[in-house]
Amino acid sequence: IVGSGPEAVAALMRRPFDAVLLDLTLPGMHGAAALKEIRALGPRGAVPVLAVTARVLKDGEAAALGFDGHVPKPIDARTLYRALME
């Protein structure tokens, strides 16, 4: 668990992850900007990245930002599992 977009990018630079949950509202940078930096990491940035947000996203909005899916807050384990399996 990290507390900002830059910390998320740095964590991925240190080691690979199976998936990333990225809040859209992050200290230091917007989640979409952090996603762009994650994707620029090459193979380490090819991990599935889900947007996490308290607001309701319209169909395709997360995909338009480049996310692989989204999970609403508060995060429910079943919803998270379904989002990761899509």
C-alpha cells in the first residue's frame, strides 16, 4: 500500500505486482497521470490496473482513461474479484 501516485510508480519500479488498484484522487498526481507513468515502465507497467473511485463511472469511462476496469468505494471483495477476472 502506498499513499500517492509517485509512490505507486516507484513501487512498480522496485518490484512487479500482479495487479494495481489506483485511486483516481491521489496526492501528488491524478490517478490517470499515475497510470500513464505506470504504462511507460514497459513490462512492469503491463500489469492490470483498476481505477478505484467513490463516484460512479459511466460505462467505458475507466477504459477511456486507460484503466483495465474500475471498482467503486467502498471496495467489496466480490466486486474486486469480478473486476480482476474480466
